[in-house]
Amino acid sequence: MNTTTGNATQTTPETISWLEAGKTKTANWHSENETPAPKRVKIADDTIKADVAHKLFCEGTALLWRGDFQNAKLLMQAITRRIDRPGKKPKKAPENITEAFHQHRQAQSHKAHILGMLLIEISVGYHVNLRRAPDIKAACEHAYGKTAQSFVVSLRELLGLIGAYEWSKNGVKIPAINGKIYPSYGVFSPIRGEYLNLVDTAPLPVPCQLAFDIGTGTGVLAAILAHRGIKKIIATDNSQRALECTQKNINQLDMKNAVTVVNADLFPGEENGKADLIVCNPPWLPARPSSVLESAVYDDGSKMLKGYLNGLKAHLSDTGEGWLILSDFAEHLGLRTREQLQSWIDAAGLKVIDRIDTKATHQKTLDASDPLHAARKAEVTSLWRLGKA
């Protein structure tokens, strides 16, 4: 899914307060997921036990870390083991796969909340004044931009942005373009290759002079279309991070002459004309995101999917095609039916020219302990070739 999240930079940051050395201290609070600042904060160091920390977190008390940085990571791992303890069962067994999905999401949300209660103070210049702390300046500037302020952030978020920075530096190999895509922090990484192969191998409409990539994210689909020889591609997104990420990737791939990056909510303006091909890979699950960063995965009320289908006919040339890349995972979870999807296609004045399917190949399909394993194992990703009815 290459639709991305918006930039969650807070213009008026919350503050967080704690008592230390007999004095009340205050700092700005930062959370990319827009998690509210913890109300109760205590100082903690290497002497605290994992069971004690876990209990405090569950009671709503966050811990601002003053010990060794690597020990803070070990504490997080210990608490993660307690949350994921084998044999822990939900209070009520799910009656069906849909209920299992909602229970799974609640459990993941609870886990994120608990692990987000271990806090790190970042001083001016993105320094962490703790023993064995890594140099985080480049990773923080990549995610947050430059700042002259100190702030407090969860260790979980900090480790996430450090990991994202490594992805951004190393890139993701994309065989379809004989090159790499470099995802930015907060922009969904194209690590599931099966849908990229569909876009690379599906027969192009004839003629195919102009294409739109709706919700471009990293720009990976626009790059594949350019590599296939389409001379003009307009890649749209409404996230500043995604637009900058796409432009960076297009520049590095030397595709500037073919791909134009445009800030738009779905389709570019009418002045761009009607396209011979319009590609869209919306978030695959019709559920409400619990955070800003989850918007790449969850499409509340299928808003983007419906918006794409309903606007497609007006933006297509007479012989043009719309390519919808969509997994049927939501259907296996009972969140959407195939009949609903078909009815939306029909209502938009569209017809199905063809559907090209491929089985999901990601690692989660092999994890039998996953409560959603049956749905993941049955998942099929499809490229729907749509035309004017």
C-alpha cells in the first residue's frame, strides 16, 4: 500500500512535567501518532525491575529514563515478553474471524500504549544524554526536520525512527525498475513485492501516453510505469512527506522527464487532461486508523477506495484503464464483501476488463500462531483492470 500518512508535526506541542531532584521540570512532548502526553511521570534508571515498570505502565504512570540507554531497550524487550506471554488468552474467545480481527487490533493498541510509556529526553541538537546512547541526530532530522528545542519522546517512537532511517539509507530493492526505492519516515515502504510485479507485468492499454499514479507514497508505482516506457506520468499525494519522498526517488532514478509530482487529493486537476492509465493502491483494510501513521494501512469507511472509483470515469480517456491494486484480506476478515466492491464499481459507471491475481507471499502467511493466520494464508492480491462501462 503506497498511500501515506500526513506530516504530524505539532505546531503547539503539549508539555510534560515531572519531579526530579526536588524540582518540577517541564519539557515539550512529541508524538508522531498524536498520543497525548502522559499525565503522571516518574524518573527511572537501571535499578527498576521489569515487573515494577510494567505495573506502573498499566496503571498509567510513565517512566522518564535516566539510566543506560541499552538497558532501556532491554527493559522494553522484557515488558514486551510479559505482554506477549505465551498462553495468555483473551477474556472471551472470538466467535468469528471478524471479532478476532477487532480483538487483535485492541491487543496491538494496548501493547503500543504500554510500550509507549518508557520515555527519553532529547536535548537541543538531537542529543541523548545517557550512557551508551547512539548518535540519533541524522535519524531525527530525517524524521522531524531541524529544531532548536528539547523535547520528550517515547523510546518506542525513537527506535522506530532510527529503524526507518536505516531503510531510508539502504533502500528497498525493486527488481521491476532494476534499482532501489528509498522510503522516508512515515511513508509506507514497498516491501511486499507481489503487487509490484502485477503492475510491472499487466498489459498496458493502447495507446498509453499519459498515466496518473494516485496516492503515490514513495513513488514506486510511478517509477515502474516510467520504466515500462510511459512518457508522461503524474504522481499525486496529499502528504508533504510522501511528495518529498517521491521527488527524491524520481530524481535518484533519473526519471524527472517522465514523472511529475503533484500535491492533490486523489486526482490531479483537469488541466492535466484525461489519462490512458490511472493506477491506485489504496489502504487495503476498511477500518478506522488508531493513529496518524496507521492511515497507510486502514481506509476508514473505504473513503479513498470509493473516491478513486467514483472519480475514475471522469479522468479516463475513452480507451483508458484504471488499475486498482487491492488485497482480498478485508473480505476474509468479514470487513467487506466481493459483492460490495463489485457494486461500487458498477455504481461508478465502470466495468471489469480483467482481474489478475497473485497469492500473498509475506512472512505472516507462515505464522500459524497469528490469530489472523487463516485469513492471511487465504489472501490474494489483485490488479483490477477497469474501464468505462
